[in-house]
Amino acid sequence: MNFKVESFLSLLQKLKNIIFAVDKDLKIQFANENLCKELGIDNCFLVGEDIRNLLPPQIIQNYDIVPAINSVFESENGHEIYGATYSNSLSNKVIFLDIEMKRMGKERPLVLLIINDVTRRAKKEREFLLLFELVYLMLETKQLDKLSYLILTAVTAGHAFGFNRAFLLLVDQEKKFLKGSMGLGPTSNEEAREIWTQVSQKSLHDLLLMFNKLSSKEELPLFPLVEKLVYRMSSLPNFIKESIKKKKVIKATRWNEMIKKKKIFDILGVDEFIIIPLVSGDRTFGVIFADNIFTRAPITAENFEELNIFADYSSLAINRVLEYRRLENRKRELEEYQKLVNRLKDTLSFSEKLSTIGETVAYIAHEIRIPLSNIGGFASGILRKPDDLERVRKNAGIIADETKRLERLLDRSITFVKGPEINLNLENINDVMTDTLESMSNDFHEKDLTITKSLDANLPLIPIDRDRVKQAVLNILRNAVHATEKDGEISIKTTEEKDSIKIKIKDSGKGIAKEILPNIFNPFFSTRKRGLGLGLTITQKIVNAHGGYIKVESDVLKGTTFSIFLNKKKESKQVE
């Protein structure tokens, strides 16, 4: 920047307004008296100077100053430019201008340029807009490092608070130390000019995207300096204590006699800096140090009010991110716990399977022992007296019965262990029920039981395995016969439900106690002395394999009702 432009900007910031009158050749023909007086001359040397040599090229190009002046000359209409922005990469400062143009005179027309420095007003407006933008971005940010970068960017960006550097110090988890976490800013004057030129036109959102390109905060140039900023919480310097206690931004200077230890000024390489406290309620999250090491611009209390508001929002955002991190850690712990629970369940399930297999083997061994003993005994009897044909026939009959008993036992055991194999065919469930009841007729007759049938004649054919369904119903009927006293009653009813066929088997027996009812389908659970406890387990497996389900209702001394629901559509599955 040339000397004339520097002088113009310096005077504008001091006078707050400057007035020029230029001719069609853009030569200055008049300047306000304050300007000349400030320069200390009677005849202002600016007269005859080209306006383009005074206004910053950035303003002339970005806001089309020359075409605007020419337009005012030609049309006689005025022209206004509000909030023209000039960024000085050397000072990391942004200047805001309002420029008003008016034509004056007819024979020798001139254009009057009224240039007002509105930086203070515009900065206030932008700072409040910045706070709104910050709040929005903070709400979106869930990573502590990303939030830290955003906070420090707001402190150092020229169109924000505009400090040269900023350092974030956070309280550790144990609340024993205040440690440097992140630093943002250049490390030299050359780097400062380069960075400030790059970021001057970027929004906070754009600047935040730059952080995404970093693999870690350690890549930031100031990180080696950040690592030196460590304090014990029990012995914080007075200036940090004061800022945290008052929850206010304060300025620390090397010349302040209250600050006994000056080491921090040597570490930062400055004579003054500010402390921004990050406190919410009674909880202290940390502090921010900010300085102007390169521009050496004096730190004033001009923006402290906005910085205090900014600190409040930043504290709330840090608290939110830390809570989010805590919940994420808790979530991960719960997920790990759930994985452990699932592993334990798998282990328990495997142990239960081993236990079930062991119980199955024990029961089968117990149940096989009696018929095998009988078979062995009666076979020996045949061998001893092979000529006694009557005895041989009697013993052979007993052996045949015991063999069938063994076959039934093995069939049940295999069905329980492997699960029933289902072969579906379209069948009339009423035929299956009639066939099943006929096979139980002797059992009914022995107890003089009354059998009531109510079979819906309009039922559709359904896909079932006839033999398996018969086996399932037989198991329920055998239990019903066992539970029902002599001269009792058993009723069988079939009906069509919405998507299924319902088989209802009701007895007038002694019923099942409430505390026992949840266990009746468990393997090896039986209330009979010689019961294997697999009948209802197998029944449930068969019904489930058909895609159906069973409901049980029971009242002690009144009886029990089993309701089997079988799908009308093909929906079978192999049960393990």
C-alpha cells in the first residue's frame, strides 16, 4: 500500500468522515477543512490528486467506484455504497465505509464524495451476527477439537474479534490441572500476512471446514507453545483466578504489580494479553488467552462486553460437547456390556444344551432300563422252558409290548432332540381329529369319560403333516385323560379363525396350578412319577413347526383348555 492510501485510511479512522469533490478526470478539486487542518497545511496538497491514488485499490475494484462516479456525472442521480469492507492483511483489521456520491454544479460539475468510517457500528452489528452464527455452528458441533477450533477462529478472525493469536486451556478430567489444549494463529509476520489475507473473506463456516483437512490438532503451528501452558488448579495465577471468579474478561499486563510471576509473558512473547473465562454455573471448563503479538495493537476494553457474551455461549457449547462425549462413552460401555451379556447368554445357552442332552440321556437310560429288564427276564423264561408254548406265547407278547414301548420312547427322544420333520399336504383337520379320537377310544372307555365333539363341517383344507398333528393332539388328549377323574368330560371343538384353524381341547380335570403353568412346555417337566416330561415339549415343537402356536388356560379343580392355532396358508418351519 502506498503512503497516500495509508495516510488517507489513518486520517479517516481519526476524523470518521472525509469529503472530496472530484471532476470528470477523477482529480480532487476540494477536500474538507478538517482534513487539511489535520495535515497542518493551508492549501491542501490533495487538490489535483487522482482519487484512485487515495482510495484503497480493494475498495475501487470491489465496489466499482470509477463507474459509479461516471454514472453520477451522466445521470445527475446520487449513488450510495453502504458497508464497503476493506481488510488490511498487515494489521488483521477490517474497516467499514459508507460512501455517498452527489453531483454539484452545472457549468463545471463536480461529484461530492462523502466517506464515513462506520467500522465501530458495523463491527457491533457483525459481532452480534457472529454470535448467532457461532451459536448455530456450536449446536452442530459434537467434537471437542472441532468446537475448540471454532472458538479460537472466532477470537482471531479479522471480521470477528480480530486478535493475532488465541490459546485454549481446558481443565482435565480429574480437575487437577489447567492444560493447553489448542492454539490458533501465525508464528511470524510473514505467515500472519499470508493467513490474514486468506481468511479475511471467509465465513466462520468456511474457516471451520479448514479444520477438517487436519488429521489432528498437533498439526497446528502453535501446538509446541500450547504444550507449555500448564497450571495446577490448586495454585492458579491470580489473574486467572480473578477472571474465573468474576466470570469476566480481564487484561493481564507485564507492568501490573499484582502479577508477581512474569513467566507467562515470556512464554507468549508479549507484554499484555486477555483472559476469557469459560465458566458455566459453578463449573469451570477452562480459559482462553488472546494477544496481538504481531500488530502490537493495544488491547482495549472496547469489545469486552461482546467477548463476555461469547464466553458464555462457548462455555455452554463445551459443556454440551463434554456431556455428549460422556453419553457416547456410556453408550459404548453399554454396548460392550451387551456384547458381554450376549456372550454369556451364548455360553449359558450352550451349557443349557449340554445340560439338556445330559438330562435326556439320563432319562432315556432310566426309562430304557425297565423295558430292557422286562425283555431280558421274559426272554430268559422262554429259554428255560422253550417247550411250554403257553408260557412262550405270553412272554413273547410281553416282549413285543415292551419293544413297542421302547420304540415310542426313542421316537419321542429323537423328535425332541432333532425337532420334528414336517411334510405338508392339504388335509381336512376334522378327519385328523376323528382318527385321533378313535385311537384313544379305549383310554376314554376305561374311565367312562364323556367325549363331546363339535367339528365345523365347513372348514377349508389346510397344509399340515397329518401324522405330526395327530401326535401333537394325542399328547394333549393323554394328559387330559390322566388329569380327568372317572366319569369326567372332555370336549373337542374345531373352528375357523381369521387366518387360522383353531382346535380347542377342554377337560374337566383337576387343573394346573398357576405357579406350574409357565413350566408345562419345558423339557423333562412332569407332575407324573413315571412321566418323561417330553410330551407337551414335542407338541409345541410340532405346532411351531407348522407356523402355529398354542394357548393354555387352566383353573384348579375346574379343568384345563388347550387351544391349537394352525395357519390356513403354507407357513411351516423346521424347529431346532
